[in-house]
Amino acid sequence: MAAIDEHAGTVRIVPLTHEHDDYLHDESRSRGEAESISFPTTEDEVRSILRSLHAAATPITVQGARTGLAAGAVPHGGHVLNLSRMNRVLGMRRDDAGAFFVRVQPGVILSELRKNLHARSFGTEGWDDVSLQALHALADAPEQIFPTDPTEASACLGGMAACNASGARSYTHGAMRQHVSALRLVLASGDVLALHRGGERAHGRHLSLTTEGGQTLEIELPTYVMPACKNASGYFVEDGMDAIDLVIGSDGTLGVISELELALVPAPAVTWDVSCFFTAEHDALDATEAMRSELGCAAAIEYFDGAALDILRRQRTESTAFSSLAEPPADVACCVYVELQCASEDEALAELTRLGALVERAGGSAEHTWVARTELDREALTFFRHAVPESVNMLIDERRRTDPAITKLGSDMAVPNERLHEVMDLYRTTIAKAGLEAAAWGHIGNNHLHVNILPRSAAEYAAGKELFARWAHAVTAMGGAVSAEHGVGKLKRDFLEIMYGRQALAEMARVKLAFDPCGQLGRGNLFGEELLDALRQAEASALDDNAEKGGA
């Protein structure tokens, strides 16, 4: 099967066979099914493919690097549109204030962009004069970085925008949304929306958008109020909102992001990493609260509980790949990791002194504190931090050999600042009562911990899923979010209903249908097909009734 476009030529849509098995799953370990797949390299090719699939209303799942943890890129029938070959940096600009912006295709990998920025070197084929001038200015400017930093640096930028990814430095720099200044969105029909920050805003909760093809979209935004904490749960909505923010975090349900413009920031002059170990979890929580109020240049505040540290200790002795891991001190219960980003070494030293004082006040000690000031030492601590989720994945993969039904259960919930102790108590008491094995780590500075249930049997897996549903209710009651950074995808859509309610889901689904009337894109993400189909049938019935009345 092929699709023809006057600009793109022939674009191949091929049957999905066993050769494409990797494209049926993502890092969630969930597996889907599809009939066909394509690998466009340009926006014109994306438009051609979508047009060819539109008449039959073929379901379409958009993919990038498939590093997501919520199964958003796992296909649910139909076609897989994989954007990994749309991996070019298209240009850059510098505004009147001296800030730099880089324009990329959605398949550009985060680690590659970081390398380009560090080297101040890009492939410039096809760049215009404005871009070349900005690149020349970049060579003489302070080093620039893109600050969003999910654990998986192999993530692609389009996928990061689709789920509003964040990572450790979101404590200071916020999530992906804050750093996207423009994007192009190809609708299921093949038409295109070009959105620029500050350019298209809602009037209250009504948004009116015009495509490049001249179509006008009238969108009634949902009425729910988002929680006052880190949040990547469903569509971003607020009165008078910027239209671009609706697309970011929409889990591939509204359109296909074909291009992004990203705002860069100057690299910090000095970065030091500090690991603070505590003998009691309560002390670590107290220290975290003090860090939030007393530290001025903490870019990240991360956490590892005792179970996570024990997993690292085992990996260090059992796997040669982890033999270089620093060994946590004996008899410690947990670790709080802080990244300091400062303007000078004097400022960093003053901040380190404040950190040491508050750690001791909370029950920690200088003896149980690691400080990394050199690049080599910082790499060692980064390896330590990233080894935790990798080690847990390896543990679960080993258990799956005994029982294929087993998989990791990782939470992604966040609560407001004043609820940190309360939510930790919830996790600890319910896990202990259920008799489950678990390990917790993550972004404690945002009260956003990844509590991972590590099932040893299918029965424990089922018990873990029940526990997560209980947590979703409790976290919602605390004013929290059921997904703080991984998006909702297919795995957490039941939690989304718990958080916002059935009526809010229907309002979200109507937003989707305003962009995608046939409901083709991201089927199964955010809400089930049944809800979409029911709304479409209701709208069709209403149109028929109006037609009959008109005829009468």
C-alpha cells in the first residue's frame, strides 16, 4: 500500500510483520497490535500518510523512541506512525533579548541535542540565513542547554512534548511545557495547525483556531480545575490559556507534532551534586522540607529509599556492569540527592554550607554525605542515580521468566508540599498491610515519588494494581495528581477518571473530537474507545434529529 503526495512523492505504508516486533511495545512492557507501519522523514510525508488513512478512519498510533512508561506509544490496532526518522535539527534563532531557540523535528533524540549544544555544532543543510547567523552568535555566547531532563536521555523531543516530560530538574526548571515556544501539529485530516506561544489564546474556556488549510476549530475546553502540584494528567486547561499548552501533554490524541521550537537557557557556571544519607526516612522528609525553604540554587532534590539502596548493593556485587557503583554507607535508611546549580564557586560553597547545616539539624551527618564537584565525580553520582530504575527493570525481567504475567508497577503521583509526610505514610502503611515488596525513588522536591511495587507472582501483581487504585483516590483527595510526568497513556486512564470524574472525561473527549472527528489518533490513550464512540454516536443522532426537524 502506498500514499502519493504531490510534494512528498511516494510514501511507503507497509504491513507490520515480525520484523517490526519492537514497535508493538514501549518501556512500560505493555504490548499491542497493528496492521501497518510507516517511517516518514518530513512533514509532507506525515500529511500524505494521514490523508491516505483518513477516508477509512484507520486508527493511528504515533511513536517516537518508545521510552514512555504509560503505554501511550503502544498501538491499539490500525497503523503505527513512527517518527524516529524525523530526526533533523531544522534551524535556530536569537531574539532581541539574546535568548536562543532551536527548531527540531520530533524524532530528534535528547542526548543528541545535548551533544550538539555542547559542541556548538549542527548539521546545517537547508538552514536559512537567520539560522546560520544565530549559530554564529551561539559560538561566542555562554554555553546553552535544554533543561528538561527525563531519566531516559534517549527519549525523543516529540515524545517528551506529547507527555509533558520533566525529570529531576523540573524542581527548578519546570516541565517540557515551559520550554516549547512553537510547534506544528498535523491533524488526522492532513491539515496543519501552526501554534506560537502568545499567539492564540482562549477566551475564558473557549478556543478558536484556524488551520493553514482555512478550517476553523471551535473548542469548548473542559471545566475542571487542575491540581496545584506537578501534573501531567490529561489536557492542560485554564481560563485564557495559550493554545500551545493544550497540545503539550495531550498524549498523541489531538494531532501529530511535526516540528518544535525549543527555548534554550544558559548552562549554570557551577554544578555540584550532593548525596545526603539518613538513618530514618522521617528525617529525610524533614530535610527535604528545609531544603525547599532554605536553599537558593537547588536544581533538583531526589530521593532513594532503603529498598532502592539495597537493590543497588545487590547489583553492585552480582553484575559486572554495576561493579563501579559507589557503595552506600552501611546502616542508612535512605538518601536525598541534591543538585546545586550556582553562578560561582563562592555561591556554591555557601549553599553547600547551608545544606550541611540543615542536614545535620534533620538528623543526618557530614560523615554520611557525598559531594561531587568535578565532572568525573558528578558522572559517578549520576550513574548511581540512574542505576536504580535500570536495576529494578532487570529484577522484574528476571521474575518474568518464571511468570510472564508479572511486570513492574510504577506509580507517578504527586501531592502539594504540605502533604509530603501524609502521602509517605499512606504508601508505607498500605504496602506493609498488603505484604508487598516495593522500592521508592524520584523527585521528592516536587513531592513526586515513583513507588514501585515489585511483584513475585501474578497474585501480587493484581494486589499491587488494587493498591494503586486506592492511592489514586487518596492522592486526589489530597489535591494531588495521578500522573505527574509520564502522561496518562493507556495504563492510567482509569486513574484519570478517579481524579477528574466521568463528566470531565467526556469534556476531554469532546476536545479530542474537535481536533480529530473520526477519533483516529491515539486510540485508547486518556479514555477508552467506548466513550469516544458513544459521543460520536450521540452527535450523529443529534444531527439526524435536527435534519428531520428541518425537513418537517
